Amino acid sequence: MKILTLPGDGIGPEVTHEALRVMQAADRRFGLGLSFSEALIGGAAIDAHGVPLPETTLTAARGADAILLGAVGGPRWDGIERSLRPERGLLGIRAALGLFANLRPAILYPQLAAASALKPEVVAGLDILIVRELTGGIYFGEPRGIRVRADGEREGFNTDIYSESEIRRIGRVAFEAARKRGHRLCSVDKANVLEVTVLWREVMEELAPSYPDVELTHMYVDNAAMQLVRAPRQFDVVVTGNLFGDILSDAAAMLTGSIGMLPSASLDEHGKGLYEPVHGSAPDIAGQGKANPLAAILSAAMLLRYSAGMGEAAAAIELAVGQVLDAGLRTADIHTAGMQLADTTAMGEAVCAALG
């Protein structure tokens, strides 16, 4: 199993280092036969090669069985041309590898109920999976740009576009995921305003008869955002487009206590994936040992489960994370009174120790 690590920018290298150590510990315990390599992406690649996604990185990614990414971006690159910014590297690798299905679980560890932004009784038992379409929609649609109108005023424009086949394939991923969970799927759109999501809803309805064991419902995105805060446990699996999924998954993150707890997987049609924490590069705390590595560690667990088929090792890592939280260790983002404050390295070491 060839695993490529892309540490990236900001806190990316710190959390990726701890996730790598945990995977190496799992490899020793279970004899997984993992091998690791590293490449540059984002701002780090811009500094070294002048582009956010060098061809060498893309070649390495195509040759790997799975990819673990830290984070990209930061204010030091905000002034460069938009097409060369760090985020274009992430969008580029997703598109080049066909990573169309983004799985973002929002699970509240019972030990962190007090850290959630909502009352414990509202979020207790929270377990949502957001399935986000990742290579289409308004982030990739053409035409796009900024132009000057005849009257001299500038205007920005983007195109939100989805083909029937793009909607169908992400819908199948979501229905299959719901079959393995609570058999409930909520498709989020804005079909009362946007024609692109009228088609989205029609295709989801066309898929539904093939999954008679899954209850399909629909919800407008503004209502979905409200319901995530009002009664989040009503959701099992949520499927939506690129823009809406980006927003809703970050909102769901805060229900779990911290965005530093959320992993994600981006998969192609054959199960090859790129795995990354949801939290981003957090440049304000980079290099200070304050970053929470648990989202990266849980992303590594998802990698072993979805791309490697190593479910036992993945479950062992997730159990180890729970044991560390039971022991009272907390990074600053999830720290509460009476708990032991730990830095990034100490949290990673504790998970390795619990893993055995």
C-alpha cells in the first residue's frame, strides 16, 4: 500500500506528522505493509516550484494508492495571481484524479459534549455523514471571471452547472452510504430558485426506486442550515453539491466541539482517495504546537478503511482516539476545565501509545 503525504502549509505539516506516526504504529501492530512518500502542494509548492501543483506531485499522486493531505493556503500567498494561489493546487488535484465524492463525517465524541457550541442534550449522539459533490458545480463551472460592463462598472460572475451523470454518480455514493448507516438520505438543494438544483432533485428522485430500503427526503439549503443548529440528530446522510456541501460541512463541524476533530475523504469511482482534515491551514497557530492532530489522525483511519480495506486497523485508531479523550487529554481547541492541556506532539504520542 503506497501512501503519499502532502503536508502542505500552515499547521498541515504538524498534524500530518502525527497522523503519519499513528499509521506507522498501526503498521507495526497489524503488519499492514504500508510505504510512505512525500511531495509538495499549495504554498509550499509555490515557494519551491512557482506553482501550487507541480507535475512531480501529480505524478506521485497518480502512482500512490492513497493520499494524506495536511492543509493548503495562508495570507502570505494572498497577493499572487488567483490561478496560482495555493487553493488551486487542491482543486487541481481533485479534478485531475477524479475525486468527485467528498465524505465528511460529523460525529460527536461523548467526551466532548461540553465543547460543542450547542447544548449537550441537542447534540448528544450526533452522527451525520455529509456527502459533497467535489469536482463540479460553481467552483469549476465556466464561464467565470471579472469583467467591465459597457457602463464601466465591474461585475463578477460564476457558473453553477451540473450534468445529469455527475448528479447520478454522487447520488449513488450517498444512497449506498445510507444503506450502511441509518437508511435515511436527505438531499439538499435550492430547487425553488436555481434550475441546476431542479435537475439535481429530479435525478435524486429517479435514483430512489433503486434503493427502496433508503428513505429519501429533500430540504432547501437555508432550511438545512437552520435544522443543523436546531435539531441536528434528525440527519443521517446528507447529499448536496459543491458549494452547499462546503458550507454545511463546516457548520456541522462546530456541532462536534471543534473543526479540529473532523476528518474527510475524497474518493474516485474506484475507491482511491485523498484524505484530509477539514480544519484548513490555520496560519495564526502554525508552528506553535497548538494544532489539534486528531482530525488528521482520523483522516488516516478513513484512508485505511476506504482505500486500503483495513477496517480492523482503522477501528483500532478510532478506539485509541476515544481512549485518549477518556484520559482527559485536550488540545486548546477542545480544552475545558479539569482537562489536561496537551500540545500537538503530546496528543499524537498519546494516540500512538493507546494504539499499542
